[in-house]
Amino acid sequence: MVLVIANHMQQKLLKPKCSLCANQGYCYDRLNSVLKAHSGRLTKERLVLLKTICDIKGHFQADHVLRLLKDQQYNLSLVTVYRNLSLLVEAGIIRRASVHEDAPSGGAWYEHVWGRRHHDHLVCMQCGRSVEFSYPAIDVLQEAVAREHGFTLERHHLELVGLCPECRNEKDRA
């Protein structure tokens, strides 16, 4: 879906309904507040980028977002996409899920924050495949470790890196 915004007045009236958040325009408002803090503007391209990212299912990388934008006839640079992904992370709309430079795809993977229960990741160091998992026992252990060291745990990020079954089988055959 491509949003067409003719002028700044229409921009104030149009709050796209995000497929991620329950409240219409909540992601829009979050991004707008971060942009104001950085003296930025909520341009047509940023609105399209926000809508495009909200419509992605699962994990994604900057080059995937760039291809989707080009499919919609928006000619943004990869640097611009990365810059805006950073703003969306700061706004709490997405988060960096993984940074695994050894995988062929390289670079950071992102995921949506809204409507997602906490989970951790298994990442294949050969192909970059990512599997989400959740084990409450891990959360209990992390809480215990934090308490043992006098910390109050606010959040954590756990990524286990190894070989997926397909890549392990391929390696065994070689």
C-alpha cells in the first residue's frame, strides 16, 4: 500500500493504521516524537517506510526493506534506510534482533516489538537462519544471575549461534 500525502496539512490528518499496534497511529506518534527530538520531519518517504516495515512478517534486514520500497517506486539509499531503522529502534517500534556478520547475508536483523512475547534466538552461522524460542527456565536463571550480582533485570537479549540441521548435514557430507 502506498500512502500519498499532498501537503503538510494532510500529513497531520493522516495517521496510518499500523498493522502492528492496536491503536491507530500509535507507531506514527512514536516515530514523530523521536523525529521532533532530532529536529526531523515525518516525510512521505518515512511514512511509506513505516507502513512497509509494519507489514513485514518476521525478521528482516535493511536490504529487504530497500527492495520493498523500490518495488513501490521509492528510490531511497541503503544509508537512508539504516538511518530510519535506527529511528524506529529508538521509537520502540522495532528492535535489533541479531547482528551476525559471519552469515552470508551479514548485517543486522530486525523484528517488530508490538504484540510480540519475549523470545530468544538460535542463529545459524552458515546460512543466517534464525529460529525464535522461549524457555521460561532461561528467564528464571537470568533473574537469579542478576539478583546474585545486585542487578535489577530490565531486559535481556540471548542469541545462540551454531549450525542449523541443514547446514550441519551439508558440512557432514563434505
